Amino acid sequence: MAERALTRKKGLGAYYTAPAVVDFLIAWGMDAAPGIVMDPSCGDGRFLSAAAARGATGLIGCDLDPEALAAATRATAGSTIPTALHPGDFFRLDPAQTGPVDLVAGNPPFIRYQQFSGESRARALASALRVGARLSRLAASWAPFLLHALQFLRPHGAMAMVVPAELAQTTYGIETLRALCGNFARIRLVAFRHNWFEEAQQETFLLLAEGRGGRCTAAELVPLERIDDLARLVLNDAVDSVAMDAGARLGRAFLTPRARALLDTLMAHPAATALGELGAIANGYVTGANAFFHCTAADGRARRLPGDWLLPVARNSRSLRGLRYEAEDVAAAEQRGVAHHLIWPGGDDLFTVASPARRRALKALITAGERGGVAGRYKCRVRDPWWRVPGLIRPDLLLPYMIGSEPHGAVNRCGALYPNSLHGIRLATPAIAERLALGLLTSLSLLSLELEGRSYGGGILKLEPSELGRVRVVLPTCPEPELRARLAEADQSIRDGAFLAASRLADRWILADQLGLSAADIAELQEARATLLERRTTRGRGARR
């Protein structure tokens, strides 16, 4: 998807769709619904010119960028087909102005909700509501854009568009997908193992919707390796696909049928618990100025800060070196030069603190922050007092937020706090923290993480608290002495850089010995997780095929 904030980048051709994708979408669309073709964000006109070459009977385009529209005018100038190009905001365009079309094809603008505002946003959300979608304030522009575009289609018309994988991953995306399913007889989403849009920070689909005016219960996800495979793709009922409804997960399409069946069985197993059922998961604190509010213990002493102002923290997933997070880990991080203490004056106040030393320390802190501009930063100036960070939580278990290839939780043995680069869980039964840390190492939990999370640039998997809460875990049931020995062994393996060895131990102890899974079933789970991990990290390297 082309992410842009209504600039001339589109007119300059910085993010245009690959020719192979354009050809595929137009060829499929013209077969499904030949006739008049609309590209509601036409850019340089490549979708329209491809449609003209395929025998379209009319062309309609729209674009906000004058340079893009000029390029589209040049691209379609040699055609004798009736052509209408509309300048301005597509959400101002009404079907009564254009008449019905047979095919909508193109690549909608992708503008994050922070920049998608004002009258255009209001018109967009109102248009989405007309086709049954109540989109949230977090919706990016592409979602109402699709829903506005479908209103230009005549009955039995089709839509062939590039869309972000957010269509199947976010709340507003799933609401958009539901609305599309309520307006088309059949929807297919072509997904790629290798990222083909190098500039995009996330995965993209090809949306193929046909039969405007019909209804379907779910979209069908069709997995491909790379865009070169589009030339050989024949869409029929024999193509392997996975139903994508609101409860489905994108990664399932890339698992073998056996892995999907095994996963479904384990998800329904009485011993498999959703992480969110064990406690409250929350993101951490936001300082507004990390360098100012964090220091090492040595630096705090040198600055004569009261010792009770210096609270140990875990800064990010790199802080979690094993399955336990202890005072020794805090000290080791600070020996590497990374501050792992939060400066928090607690209940002290310049007007009430009795100790002259504490008053001097607080005055020095406030003065330094004001002189350094920290007090005026947004997150600081909206809280009172600006120098006391809110939202502190001491969780039982620390959990990653942005996940690489070796995700694991860590039992919080030193009462550490954590910022918003991590998650934490306060357990309803704190005594199970060590069992949970070990249980999250199984291939079942690692696969569940891959399925619930969203892949971003750099191959990173991101999980919000609600998504992390859906991750399935089986807690080990072994006696306490055996649990401690097993946790120590797995913890040491992770600290030694042998994460997969630690996961294999958890698989043997929990999936094999406790649940009775066969070696073949465990290998299937391990391979399924490895497949999704490899797919995520391959796309993160910007592999273009």
C-alpha cells in the first residue's frame, strides 16, 4: 500500500503499484465484470490505461493530486474510450455524478488516522455508514475509501484493489471486511509470502470482490509465494484457500491442512487457556522523555537522588535475558551502559517535603527539566505535576510488545516497573508466574503468538494487550521442585543463546509428557511456527520477488 499524507509523492510515482499486479487485477476484474472501469485514486493512470487495453467501454478516474491527474490524462489521451477524470477529494464525488460502473480497480490512498481528519474524514465515515460499517476514529483512509467506492458499482459489479493486511488484522479492518462481505457474493484475498511493496511498512493483499448486491459469510484467503505466481494463478474452487471471518487469523492460510486441524484441536483442549483469562494485561508507562526520567543507580547516587526515588525497570525485550527478571539483570544492563532505573519522586513535593536534602534534589530535578525543555513536551505538560510519571505497574510477568524471533516472558523477581515498550500481566494467582513463563515457551504458544500478532516493518511482530490476551498457553502441572529445576534449565538455555533448545524442552515436558502429543504432532507445530516466523522475517528484510 502506498502510505502518504496527501503529498505529491503519488504524482511523482514514488509508490505506484507493480505492473504485474496492475495486469492481474485488471485482467481478473474485466473477466468478472466487463464494461466501465473506475480507479478512484488513479495516480498516473496505469490501471485505467490497462483497462483500456483490455476493452473497457468507459474510464473514470479521480485524484486529489493535480500532477497525478495530469499524468493520468496523458496516459489515457490516446484512447477513443469515453473518459472522465475528476479532480479533488474522492469522498466529494457522488455516484449520481458518474453513473454506475462495472469495475472499481486500483490502489487506494493509505493515510493514518492522525492525518486523516476534518471534513474529508467526516464525509468518509458517513459514506461507510451508508453500507453498514461504523468505523472507529482509528480507521485509516483506505477503509472508508473502499466502502465509498463500492457504492459506484452497478448490481453484479466487481472490485479489484490493493489493500493492507489490516483488513484482516484490526478492529476497523474487520468491520470493513464485514461490510464488504455484506455487499458482495464472493470475496477473495490474495496474500503473498514475500513482500512485493518495498516501500510499505506492512503486508498487502489483493482484494477480489465480485457479485455486487450479493452476500457472503467470509472472505477466502489465497496464499501465494510471490507476485510472479500471479501469472500462473487460476482462481477456481480447486485453489487452496482459508475462510477469513472475524475469528480467523491471517497466518492460518500459510499452514498445512494438518497443522490447521491440529491447532484447532489444541485450541479447544481443556488445558489450553487464553492468556487474558489468567490476569490483566497492560502496556507500561510513558515518560515523555526517557533519557531525562531514567538513570543508572550509580548516576542516581552521584546526583544525590534519594534512594527511594530510583525504581528498577525493564526497559524493553532486550532487558529480558531469561525466564526470570532479577536485580542481577538490572545491574548487568547498567554495566552495559543502559539506564534501568526510573526517577520517581513519589509523594514528595516542594511545598510539603520536610527533608532539606530531598527538597534540594527535587528542585534540581525540576529546574533541569524546565531548562532542558522537558516540562514543555506533550506527555509531560498534560500531567500534573509534569515530573511525576503516572501509570506505574509492577506485574507478575513481563512480556514482549514488539516481538522478534525469540519471544519469552520473564517472572518479575525484583518488583520492576516497565515502560510502554513492554507488556505486563498481573495474575489472578501470582503463584503461577513461573508455570506461565515455562508454558509460553511451547510451540503451541509460539505459534499462537504468530497468529494473533500483526507484522510490521523489519519483520517485527506487534501484539496489543487484547491480542496478547488471546494467545493460548498450557501451564505445566509438575510438582514445585521439578518445576523449579525445569525453569532453571530453560532459563539458562535462553541466557546461553539457545532459545530453540529451551522451546524444545518445554514441548517435551508439556506437550509430550503432559498432553500426550506424538512426536509427529509436535514436529508439525514446530514447523508451522517456523513457517510463519520465516515468512515474517523474510518480508521484513524487504524481499522482493
